[in-house]
Amino acid sequence: MTRNGLTERVDNIYLSTLNEILDSVAPHHDLEPSLNAILEVLSKDLHFPRAFLAIMDPESEKLKLSITHSPAKDYTATYAPGKGVVGKVYETGESVIIPRMSEDDQLLNKAFNRSEEEQKKLSFICVPIKSTDSDGNQEVLGALSVDAPILPMDNLLEHKQFLEVVAALISNQVSRLQEEMSLQAQMLSQGMMPGAVDVPPPADFVATSKSMKQVLRQARQVGPSRATALLRGESGTGKELLAEAIHSCSPRRDKPLVKLNCAALPAELVESELFGHQKGAFTGAYQNKRGLFEIANNGTLFLDEIGELSLDAQAKVLRAIQEKEIQRVGSEQPIAVDVRLICATHQPLETLLREGKFREDLFYRINVFPIFIPHLRERREDILPLAEKFLDMFSEEYGKEIKRISSPAIDLFTQYHWPGNVRELKNCIERAVLICEEEVIRTYHLPPTLQTAESTATDTSLSFGEAVAKFEQELLVDSLKKARGNMLQAARDLRVSYRIVNYKVKKYNIDVKKYAGAKKKK
């Protein structure tokens, strides 16, 4: 092979294949489809008849053939560590090349329906998939294997080195798939159907950040059970939406989800609202009334701000949970209820326990499955998707054609500390949509709390010319981002000459290359 000929073409194939694989392992892609896509890319670009992943099952401690790409679809193979070539690679952590399958008796050819004729024409390459912890210790998670056409050993070695790079790239994905396999096994052992949790969250629920994906995963874990969930987090983080997500994952999803904010009613009315009352029980009780426990029978009851309940109401809620029965106010007749309870609070219940304001026995009954929702300032990856979601919602509601948020406005969103969390962001977008008279939300459409003198060009030290320059620079940056760094296209969008755009770019020292890879806005 010459350096100028076939080797360079092979290098180019590896580079193009690697680019496709990098796109498949992007964090926002779904787990199993992205791994399937990687195997498909390997088979298509490098002409491998088969590519497959064997991943260690944490429960059985055996390698399972989890994902494959091949014309033949049905594989059922399980490897014990050390058994076969794949088991050997897993046990030793070392890659293996078999130049010709027919000359090796360790391969489990029956599992893949390889004919004797195929075995004479194919090589086999298997590399370990490893993860490395913070201390530098390595753990083998599984193996990446391919059937390859018979080639000289130098070419097979190049394939092996490339597959080792791919294995390193996908190790995080494999680790996550391992967790899902463990979760499914755990759910099956508890009599739950894994398919029951594969329900999309409510439309308004955005989980882009790693922490919120974990929250959603916990919601899907507890959803199929009847366990009481306690949602904790600051006001405005989305506890009610998470309660809806849990209910939608449960067998009770077709039954009512009844909600009550315990802080929204006076203490003397909360008991009547929860448990109902009999006619004449108190002044104004002119007729019998069903309580929310009765209305939510066979469904789910969501009690927001449960820390606001009086001690008397807490005792009755505890009885409803333990005895599955309630009594209406003014009645001694017990009523059987079957209700799944989800509670939420922004208060530190442990502090209320020490102060004697919350019953200890009730705390342990509702704290079966606590879920902590992080503040918005701790999950900044969610800010832009949430903002775009609210922008679409309010633009449609108010009949406006607002297409996007400007880059400087996005910067303000990501820099702000959001004490009001998602609720504050939603209100902020609604206000911006109301006052915006163009197709783009800009910094001056945002509330004063988000703005700084520098970002809005309102600093008293700025002259009129400097303030205009700030606005001009914002428009130029926004257009360059939209045009993905193409100054000619930006000039067309701004309806000015290319010469002016080029002059302004140099004047404001704008790095055009920075926007060349930006996602194109519609």
C-alpha cells in the first residue's frame, strides 16, 4: 500500500465514519437508537457484514448480545466471562483479531447462523468497551465486535485500532444502557412491566439537562407502583408537572388526577375540601359534599405544599393512607377510598418536625420515594429549551409571528440566577411576547430584573453614539449567527452591502468563525 493511494482513502473513510459516529453519540440523542445507528454506520462505511455490542448484564453478571446490525436479525447469545472470543475479550480487556473464522474454534458461530462458507470468507475483530473512574481505574462494560472481509493483517490492525477509538467514544452510552438493563430487571422482579414506564411526559415538561433527565427517570421508576412520592424543590420548579408525569406513568393514568394546594385555603376549610362534609356540619353547610379523597377514588391525589396542613388535618390524611378510609366532617360513617398520594413541598419538613409543626409518622408515610427537583439556576441547559417552548406557546396564544430569541437575549437568560425558577422564566417570556412588535425577542423586551446597564446600552456613561453602536452590534451578531457566519447572507438579511457588513465586523472586532457552526435558525 502506498501512502498516496489506498492508505489515504482508508484514512478518509475512517474520518468520515468517525464524524457520523460523533453525531450519533450527541447527548440529546436517545440511547438505544444512537447505538444502533453507530453499528449501522460501521457496517455501511467499512463494509462489515455484521456489527454487534455485547454488554454486561449487572444482574446476571453475564455478557448479553444487546444490539446488533446485520441482515439476519434474530440473535440470542449469552456469554459467560472467559467463554468464547467475546467472553475472553471481556475477561482480559484485550482486543482480539481472528484473520479467518474457519480456522478458529472459539467463535460461537451458531448464535449468528454463520455458514461454513461464510466462515471461510470472514475475519473477526473484537475490542473491549471500558470506562475509567476518577481514580484512573478501568472497568470493562462489554465488547464491540464485527465480522469483516478477509484482509491483510495490517488492514485488520487498522480496523482494530479504529474500533478501539469507537469503543472509547460509546463507553458512556453503554454504561447508561447497563443501568437501564438493571432497572428493567429490578422492575420485573417487583412485578412491574418495563413497558408501562415508556410513556411520554406531559407536553410542557422539558428535561434536557442531566439532572432533570434523572428526575424524569425517577418519576418513571415510581410511576407504575402505588408508593407515595414526595416532590421537593423551590417554588416554581415544576412539581405539579412532575406529579402529572408520575400519574401518566401509572396504571391509574385513565383515572382522575385531583390537585389541591394546601396553602391556598384557610386551615378550617382544608379538611372540608379533602374529606367532604355532611349537611349541617357547620354554618354554611347546606348540603352534603364529597371531598377530594372521594373524587380521586381509584386515581391519584396531588397535595401541593403539604407542609401547610394543620396537625388535625395531618392526622386525618395519615388515617386515609394507612386505613384507606375517611370520614366526612360532621359524620361518623367511614368511607373506603383507594387513592394514590403524591405530595409536594418547598419547605424543609425536617425543620418542621423538630419544631413540632409536622407529624413524624406522616412524614415517614409520605417520604417513601422522595424526588428532589433542582433549581433552574443549577440546570442551565434547560433554560433555552424552556424559553423556546414558552415562546411558541405564547406566540400562538397572542397571535404573534415571533420566530426566535436574539443571541444577546439568550446570554441574559443564561447569566440570570432565576430566583423564581421556571415560573419566573414563563412570566418573563409572556411579557416579552406581549410587548414585542417584531419577529425577534431582544434584550430590551426583557424585564428590568434580567437587564444590566451594559446589556441594554442604558448606562449613563454611554453617549448616544455608543448606545446606537451597542444596538448595531447586537443586530449584526444576531444576523451572523442566523447566517452561520456567512457575511454575504448576513448583508442580504440586513439589506445592506457586503462592504458595510465587513467594515462593521472589523470595527467591532467580531469573530465570524465563531458563528460558522451555529445551528441555523428558521
